[in-house]
Amino acid sequence: MRQSLATRLALHAANLLVIAFLLLPMAATTIGALQSAKSLQASTRSVLPPEWTLDNFRVILSGGAQKGAIFEQATYLPDNVKKIRYALTNSVLIATSVTLLTLVFGSLSAYTVARLRLRWVMWLMNLNLFARFVPVIVVMIPLYVTFRQLGLLNSVWGVIIALTGFLLPYGVVILAPYFAAVPRELEEAARIDGCSRFGAFLRVTLPLSTPALASYGAIVFIVAWNDLLIPLILNNRAEFMTLPVVIASLVGDLFVFHNLMMAICLIALAPSVILVLLLRRFVVEGLSAGAMKG
């Protein structure tokens, strides 16, 4: 059924409003990151600053070694900014490790759910789904006590294990319907040719499920990269903090480093944007197919 001109215009207007709603905060963050704190607080009515500067990025990327013109007379600079390289390295290590671990274990678990219709498997699947409705903050105290007894506080691996455990059930939910939609005849043909069940899974099912794996991997990477609560609770030493924790630490009792926060936000946003741009074709295909299959 062909839509009327008024309907098409209304849809385009709605799309433009949604895009503006998403991009306006990004524009404000970019403008704030390219000016000094004095210029940022001088006038609340002007949109563009009177002068532009890259000193905020210079301070962050140099770990406070190069303060630039706007920080030459600064008497205080947060210690976490001086160790921003640790935070960047930790964020990359945590997000990458969590993504790889959830893809490996999530694909194996989802394949088991999709192919082995065992009663206890489906019961465990439903239990996992029910557990996802529990807010993460509810289990933070037991998680902290457990990780303290295991000696995993103030370590990158503690955060990796915790995030992998929280995000793994989502992989089963997303990947199981996609694996179930792959024809069994293809796997049976591979097994006739000499492949084991696991070999057929690696050589047939996984290649055909690339869009679902890419979409799930992108989602997990973005969630692990932006997670604040778990790294904040488990790690209190600067050398084990992540970028979201460093951003939150810039809000002090007496002063808020707005311009440094905005600059770090742009730096932290770059990997997620690059990943989505590289995998956008697989992400769109995987999410649309997952919505129709199963």
C-alpha cells in the first residue's frame, strides 16, 4: 500500500527528530571538549566558544605531562587523569576479553540449547532468563564478598570474569534462535563427509551465523566498554580503573572538570563508533534476522 505524501513527510520529520535527539548531546560534548573551562563557564548563551583549543586532549593523552596554555596555572589536576593510559589499556583489555569469552562460551551454550532439546537444558535456559530481570546492583555486595575471598579485587581479571558471567546469558538468548534456524541437513551432510558434531558446528553452523555473532559481539563490546558499576565496585586503585570510572572520578566535591570529562568521553566513544561502522552490515543483518527467526 502506497503511503501518502503527508505520511512520508511525517516519517521523515520523526526520523530527523530522533537523529537530532541522538546527535545534539554529541555536538555539545565536542564543543565543550574543544574549549577551556573558563570559556565553557563564561557564557551560557553563546553556542560556539570564543576560542578553540586542543589542550584538553593534550593533557589527557600525555597523562598530565603537557598541560598546555589553559592548564599552565592550574594548581590541581586529578591523579586519575595522570594515569589515563592505564584506564585506556584496561578498557581495551576488558572489553576485548569479555567479547571473545562470551562469543566462545555463548555460541557453545546456544548451540546446545538449539540442537539438544533436553529438558534440563530448557529449564536452565528459563532460569537464566529469569535471573536477567534481577538488577545488577542487587548482587554487588555478594559479588564483592566472593571476589574478595578469591583475591580478585583490584584486578582486571576480576572485572572480566564478572562481566562475562553477566553478559553470557544474553548470548544464549540471541544466538540460540539463529542456530536453530540453520538447517540440520547441512550439519548431517558434513557429518556424512567425516566431520564430528563439533567439527560440523565449527565448519557449517558458525560461518552461516556470522551476522548473529557479529551483532552479539558488537553489543557485548559496547556494554563491557561502557560499564561503570562493576569496575567501580571491584577496583579502587587507579592502575586498575577503566575509562568510565575515570570520567566519574572527575566529579569532585568542590570542582567538576567538565572540559576534561567531555574530552575523555570523545576518546572513549571512538572505539564503539569504529566497531559499529566496521560491522554495521553484519549488525543490521543479524538483528533483523534474529527478530524474524525463532
